[in-house]
Amino acid sequence: MAAGGAELPRQQLGRLSALSVYRRAAGAGRLERRRRGTPLPAGGKRAKARPRRRGAGSGGPEPEAPPLSAAAPPSRVEPAKERPRSGGPEPEAPPRPPLSAAEPPRRLQRAKAPARGPAAERQGGPAASPGGPRPAGEGGGVVGLLRRLGRLEDSRQRAAELFRWLVAPVAPGKFLGQHWERAPLLVQRGDPGYYAGLFSTADFDAAVRSGEVHFGTHLDVTSYADGVRETHNPSGRALPAVVWDFYQNGCSLRLLSPQTFSTTVWQFLSILQEHFGSMAGANTYLTPPGTQGFAPHYDDIEAFVLQLEGKKRWRVYRPRTDAEVLPQFSSANLTQAELGEPMLETVLEAGDLLYFPRGFIHQGDCLPDAHSLHITVSSYQRNSWGDLLEKLLPAALQMALEEDVEYRQGLPMDYLRYMGVANSEAVDARRTAFMEKVQSLIKKLVSYAPIDAAVDQRAKSFLHDCLPPVLTQSEKSQSVYGFPARWQDGGPRDVDILVTKDTEVRLLRHGIVRLCNEEAGVMLYYTTENSRMYHKEEPKFLEIDPEYTDSIEFLLSSYPNHIRVDSLPCETLEDKISLATLLFEKGILTTKKPLVQV
């Protein structure tokens, strides 16, 4: 399997590994710069909210399906980027100042799960809905958990309960108050089956054998030895013989965005993103025994490491400087000499969790006697106050320039004589007056800041980042995705979507829409037609007539309750039915009962 068509001599052992071929063709010592995602330019398609009788467009959420197995290759692929499908929750606890480099973090907490057994199951605990006793035949593990969560009517409650399960037995409030953006958390559960069904080496193999995985786009082959981090990605499709040869020769395999290949991971993240309020994403890492795949580094995300199989030794180091506390961007690869002593050194086993905030340096390596498979669930990339202000302040200044002549008045003719670094030490009344003027204008700028509009624009970006929802069977039967339109006996059957004034409707999920009042008009952004591939589709939105905004807000405030179509605050019954029909066709609304009984 020579790369680039080059003919290479055979080794003394009589065969060439994929790793040796790559090194000969590409040259040893090829180092990878850590990738940083850049958002794509926004765009969209407009649709007036008017009566229509066509079916909804393609795309959108898919029905609930079993997790990816070796017999069921995935149908879609996702481009590379280690990105959260953004997100992190707004802390419920009062905000606290971030951890500084000079201030050691709070005492690291190691949370031990309580002993499991019949008594523990009967108690149920605070997460009784997803974590309590399981009905017969429903199954355990992550698949059973997601099925139980699907019975909760409110998607916000589903998300909160899933997050509670993720950090259990630590209470979410305690986690947010003591660890979120502050200090690592280690949870050693002693339960190898805690993450059962989320993702496995069999799922990894099935993804590779599907023929949809490409080196560099979906899969990175990496190694770290003698302080050197290398990436060994050939070009083209990642064929099983090559992939597993790399692994057999000590390389680590990173599958980017496994939600593209696994319905279970997709469903897991699509629920969790609503709790975080920003994109939640994942990568999986398969590492051979006795090896390390990545150099020490820190990330620009909040990281939850879920140990799925085997075990791995982790070392975590606190930020070295104030500038590395909650950084905006990930670091380059670091050397051991730059690290100092770890604040935490532990071995994760199957079922364990390790959380560390962005800016905490970390590295993981396998012990000689076991491989490791873990998934890193990530969130809160570029989701800081500073990121909001980057959008808000230019808009505030533009508004101030348009509305306030004080911002358009000219600078003093002589200001260059007494301002600037060369004059910074001068004692001059003109300098004092100039500084006071600037401070006054900045303080006054707050009154022009379109804060709500800036937040709506961030929400619009979040909805573009979002995974589409995975439907439960009941949601499918009550939405356009279960509508029985078909070709039968020489013609279409059950085509008309007959919404009446008595039809009871509600939003499919609370977090799938956002109203934005923009220069071009009132836009309703939605996620139901998003792709599992990050930004494969342009942002999806409808241009809504202004008189319909009250109805959208009414649907949001009524969730999760159903409301009759004739209770929508539109002017006419025709408008009420028209709006409900359009939103149903886009997968945004579901009905209390299926519109057509099958």
C-alpha cells in the first residue's frame, strides 16, 4: 500500500506497515497544528408564512433508530473539526470570578457513585425519571436512558435530566457552583456498563467499513513519542486494512464527530445541546495499549471525558498564566518541560468521567495492558461575554453614530500634540479632558447597545450549529415526518394536510426556533431541517409577517402544552390555519393526535 505511487523497498520483516509507508512518503516529523474552526458565512432561504398545500422540504429530523451496529453502516458523513456542537449551561448559581493562574483551584473532588443494587434502584434519587427503576423489557444503558427521557413531554426537562445523569452522582447545582469553568471533576463510578450503548469499538469499526470515512475529514491517525506529535493521514478514503494497520503499529485513531455515524451519539448530543444553550459536540479516541496519541495541550472548550472501554492514565495541569484561564483558542502542542507538576493524575476506567475546563492542560496515555476508547463531549466554544461584546459593541457604536451628534463631532485639532504613547507621562489638562471625554462616550454607548438583538443573533448562530432533533415514535406519528402521504394504486394518497380550527398543536421541541427582528424583516430560524453534518446546510428560516409574531411567542410560552389552532392570536381564522399548516409542514409543530389515522 505505497502512498503516492512510490515504489518502496520491503522491510527486513517482509512487510511494510501503513505507518512506515506514510513516513517514507510524507516524511517523518510532520507535526499537526491544532485545528480551529471558523464559522461559515450566514445565508438562508426565505419563505413567506402564507397558505400552502405542498409537503415540507427534504431534510429535518429522522425517526428514532437503534444505535449504529456493524450490520448497519451510517448513511451520512460529517466534515472534520473538533468542535462542540457548542454549548455549556448558563450557571444557575450566582456568577463568580474565574479562576486565575495565581489562585489554585478548589480542592479536586473525586465523586464515588453509591453502591448499586436493588435498594439503590428503588430509591431512584434526584434523577428518578431517567435513572430510577426500569420497566420490564425497556433495556438499560444509554439506549434505555434515551428511551425513558423520550417519554418526558418537555424537551428542557429531558436536557436537564440527561445532564444530571452525565455528572451523577454529583448534583448539577454543586457541579455548576464548584467546577464549571473553575476546576476539574473526577467521577469514579465503579460501573463499567454506565455508558453501555453510547459508542463502542464495534461502532468504530462499522463506521470505517461503511466506506464513508475519509482521512483528515473524519479520521485522524496520530502518535506521540519522544516528545514529538505526528499526524499520519494519507489522502482519500480510510479503508479498514489501512486504518487497523495503523492502530496495530501503535497509532491512535480519532474519529471526528461520531454523531454523523452513530444515531445514539446524535440523539445524546441533540438533547444535551438544549441544556447547554450552545453547540454540543464530540470526538472519539481509540488508543492502543502502551501508547499516547497527542501532545499535552489545552482546549477552548469545556470537556467531558467519558471512558467507554479499557482504561487510560490522565494528567491534568492548571493554567500557567492568567492569559490561559478560559482561553478563546486552543494551544499549540506543548512540551513536557513547559508543564510543571500535574494537579491531577488518575486512571480512568470504563464508566468513569473526567471534566476539565478550557485552559487546563491535559494529556492521556494508555497503560501497557489495555487499550482505551473514550468520547470527549465538548461545549462552550466561543461562548463568552467577550464573544457577545465583539458583536454588540460595533452595533452600539453604529447606532450611536446615527442617532447622537456628539459621536460625530470632530476631534480637537491639537490632540496629536498631547495624546499618544510619547505623551503618556505628560501632565496636561488637555490630556485629562480628552480622557474624560472618551470615558464619557464609552459609558454613554451602553444606552445605544442593542443587547436583545445581539443575543438573538447569537441564538441564530446556535440554531445553525445545532443537530436536528431525533424523533421519538410518538413525535414522528404526530408530525409531518410520520404523515402517511404515499403513491398507491396509480396515484398519490393521503396528501392533504388538513389542519382545522379544532386541531391541537404545539412546538416539536422548545429549543428548535428563534424569532429575530432583522433589517430585512422578522425571521423565524429553525433546526428541524439541519444536517448532522456541521453547517452542510445554510441557516433555515421563514420570513414571517409581523402580525404572526404574537402567535409564535404564544406557541413558545404555551410549550409543552397543546393549544387549539383557533386560539392563535392571528386576525383571521384563515391566517391561524395558514400559519399552523406552514409550521407543521416544516416539522416545527406537532399535533396532539395524528392528522390521518393509519
